[in-house]
Amino acid sequence: MSKKRALVSVSKKEGLIPFVQGLVDQGIEVISTGGTKKALEEAGVPVIGISEVTGFPEILDGRVKTLHPNIHGGLLAMREKAEHQEALKTHAIDPIDFVVVNLYPFAETIAKESSTFEDAIENIDIGGPSMLRSAAKNHNHVTVVVDPADYEGVLAELTENGSVNGETRRRLAAKVFRHTAAYDAMIGQYLTEAVGEEYPESLTLTYERSQSLRYGENPHQKAAFYQTTLGDQSSIAQAEQLHGKELSYNNIADANAALEIVKEFAEPAAVAVKHMNPCGVGTGESIEQAFNRAYEADSVSIFGGIIALNREVDAATAETMSTIFLEVILAPSFTEEAKEILTKKKNIRLLQVSVEANGKSANKVTSVQGGLLVQEEDAPQTDESSWTVPTKRQPTEDEWTALKLGWKVVKHVKSNAIILTNGEMTVGVGAGQMNRVGAAGIAIEQAGERAQGSALASDAFFPMGDTVEAAGVAGVKAIIQPGGSIRDEESIQKADEYGIAMVFTGMRHFKH
């Protein structure tokens, strides 16, 4: 029986030398190419060059080196088939029993700001996926390793048993096809974006598991957290956890909601979120003042909430937050004093993450039974040139401030959504109601006396004048809404009746 052979060609070199030396120690011959061959030779590991196997030199700057019958014949031959064995013998092809391959660093290449289109194309691997797929298809006979994390287990099994069992080979083959599918998906996405195709005829998305979760929304639901291969730095997926218990499914969902809201603000701002809705948003001259206002906005609902801030957390702010039960605090940074204060609480999660809006248009993907809904994100809007004032009274300067704050927040509240603000913070939040006047009633009730002189923001137009009526009775002095209802005139007349200044934005912000 001929010696067993392993073909090794990797871009990720971590753990390579001891693993391949372990294969050699088990009597396995090693074939290798290019940089991998050089690394093995420098480490003193005996290695056979690919050209010695193919009888053909590497050509076209290394683009063609493993695409050869002597390689793929050795990978695809079924050991139990006499005609396959006869073909190998006729063409002097030796079987290959192990394939250790990972691919050109396409993701790492396109992630670089200096990367060009030509750089990306050159980092599309051809031979690597071909070898991986051949080996994985023939996993009954070939052990294929694409992930350095599997080196130790494969070597331990080989050392102990003299072979790798069928169950392990099948598991490794499945990982290969996931790996090559993800690789192709990245390339497809890159080229699709390069040609400006917004919604192609087929959509292949790829994500990497970031975290296994104890459970989902409820303890009886299994869950995991996956992140995009090329993640936005200003995202929960890229956050660094500095302290606290492992994040739960609901923590991640709520923290994402809080982060998206706080990105709306340039001035110091603090956002408190419960169950995907903001319960309090505050702004101020300092982050401490902003947090205090977010707390005052709803000092009951903030209990057990998720807090996002867009400035470094200082000691004074940390001291205040430490007196409240909070699940998660996320911010761009924490002073050492702030960390010392907050980490006294064993379970609180502290997340450090960029809160800069990147300005790029991105897609939001929502799963439905049997499919996906894909839409452009409702990104922060700064263009106010199309806003109009149809009422007799124009908003005052203070009212404009309050209206703009409300308009930034209301888009992040489940529809039907109504927000009341005083220019410094939210004072009432009506979320997820089946009718708009019901949402207004909740916001007004929560605001209480603070409704007097406040501004109201609505995510969609008023189908009739009842919401304006409720606002007028409560003492609201300014309203911002999309407009566009066939009964706009009824709302305008109601606003004029109560001396309310009303702004039409021409843009709806439903959030289902």
C-alpha cells in the first residue's frame, strides 16, 4: 500500500507547522505550494512541491498550479471502485488522503480602504475551492480541513486511531461547503455592488457565528448571534464587551435599537430602550446632563433598560447610572474612573462601540416564513428643505428644536407611533398601537403636565383630526408629521383652532 498523502496550501498560517509536523510523524507525505511550501521548508518539515506531482510548472503568476488531473484524480478517486483504481494506476496518479486548504484572503483584501477592484479580483481563489470541493465530495475517503480550529482534533484522532473516522470526515466536509458557499457569496455581493445591481434575481447572504446564546426571546427558543463578514464598525456585532454577563438575545436586539437611535444625534445624547422602543431620550450640553434627562423622561420604564450614549462615559455619569438597575450600557468609550464605578456591579454589561453613522446606504433584512423581506434602511435624514408649515402659526425657535428631536426619535418607535418632546428630552412615548389617536393618548397620559407646551411627532399622517384634537386639549403647541392625508385640511383647521404650529415633512416613518 502506498504512503498516505496530504496536500497543504493555506493563507492562514496559525498552527500550521505543528499540525503538519504531526501528519509527517504519522508517516504522511506532504505536498505543498508557494508560500505554504516555503514556510514548511523553513521550519524543517519535509515537503514535496506541487510541480513534482503534476509534472508541470506553476504558471500565470501562480494562477494555475493545482488544476491538474494528478491532483483532482488523486482527490476524487473512489477507493472501493476497481475501475477508479485502475485509472489511477494507468495514469500514475497517487491518491491524496488529506487536504488542508484555506482560501485567498478576499474579505481581508476588500476591507482595506486602499484596496482596488483589481486587488479584489486577484484575491478570488480558483484552485483552492476546487480542491476543497473535490475532497469534500469524496469525504468517504478524504479528510478535508479548512479551519485551523480543527487541527488539534484531527491530529488527536489520527494519532490515537491511525485514521480519522467517517463521522468526523462528514462533519469537516459540511464545514467545507459552508466555507466555499460563504466565500462565493462574498465575491458575488462585491461584484453585484460594483455593477450597481440593487435587487438581483437571487440573493445569497453570508454571516459568521459570533456567539452561541443561551436561548432566544424566551427560554424555550434556541438562538445564536451571527455577524456579517465585513461588519460595520458602528454596530453591535463589532462592539467590545468590557464587563458583565454574556449578552442575551434580547440584550443584543435592544442594544442595537438603542445604538441606531443615538446615532441620530450630533449633540450629547442618551437613549434608554425597553423592548425595542425608546422609553427615554435626552440631550444636553454634557453626557451627564443628557443621561439625567433620559432618566427623567421615564424613571419607571428605564429600570432594567439598555442605555446608549454618544459620548465617553465619565465618572459623574457613571455614578448616577450605578444607582439604577441597568442591563447594558453602550458608549464609544469609558474613562478609567467610570469603569471602576460601573464594574462594581457584577452583571451589568458594558459595551464599547463606535456611534458614528457611516452614511452608507445599507439593506435591512427581515425573515418571514419561507422567505426574506429586503429593504433599504431608514437612515438618518438631514434634508429639511422639503418641510412646509400649512398652519397659520409658524413654530418658534424652541418649538423647532423640540420638533426636530421628536422627528429623530419617532422613526425608531413601533407604529403607530407618537412622541412628545420639550426640546431637551422625550416626555411621552406612545408605541405600537392599532390606531394613531390611541398612541397619542398613551404619550399624553405619560407626559402628564409636561404635555403643556410640548411638541408632538407622528410617524405617519393623521387620517382625521382626532389626534390633533387630543393634542390641543393636552396643551401641545407644535406638531410634526408627514402630511399627505386626503383629510389634511381637517387636521390643519384643528391645529389653527388650538393655535398649534404644524409641520409637514413629506416623509413617512412606519416601523413594523
